[in-house]
Amino acid sequence: MNESNFLNDRVIKRTLTVINGRPAADAPRLKRLLLAQGELAQVYDDPEGIRYLAFVELRKDAIRGNHYHQVKDEVIYVIQGEILLVVEDIATRERASFPLMTGDLAVIPVRIAHGFRTIQAGQAVEWSTNRFDPGDICQYQLIP
């Protein structure tokens, strides 16, 4: 699995390893298995439970996000398509942008503003170990 870090290692981008067929015993926990019956992407394996899960339709040129959270951390996994993710540390104003493509996931902690523009239509899932609270959405303009 390839991993890139942004904003002083606070935001993590992971490109999952693609394995054709059954994985070996020493395969990474998070991976994409290309099986005869179809792909199985193992995107979360952690002792802490998921308390929020959402499906995200990625429509070309659509913009989502432009906010940050005080409580809810987020992980987004691109099932298919491509987005340009823009992140900014609200304390330091350090900013980064990078593409997420099919098989990539990003870990976005609290107090990191985030927004994305869809480059290629597709689907994604978003999850968090924290529950969703609409009061925890703090608007923050990143992408006009």
C-alpha cells in the first residue's frame, strides 16, 4: 500500500494494494482483492467501531465539503472515479491538494477543512468512528 502524508502528517492518503485472487497470509489488512466473482475492497479493519457510514455519488464537476468538524474525523474511499481533494489546517492555514482515484482513501482528522471537486464521475463511501451531528459542520470556503 502506498501512503502519502499531508499537513504535517495529519491527513493521510492511501492507495490500496491490488491483489489478484486469494491473498497470502502476509498481505496487508487494507487491500483490493480482484476475484473471479468481482472486486472485494477491504477498507477498514480496526478495533474501534464505525458509527457513521455514507454513500457518496460523485457527479462530474460537483463540489462537496467546504467545511471542517470539531468532533467528527472522516475517512473517504473512492470506489470508482476521481476527485481533487483540498485540505487546510485551520490553525496554521497550511493547505494541500491531491487527487483521489479509484482505490484511494483519505483520512481527515478534526479541524482540517476539506472540500473536493469531482473530476471523473463515480462513487465513494465516507465513514467515521464518530456519529454525524449537523451542528458539527463548520463552513470553510476552500473551493469556489
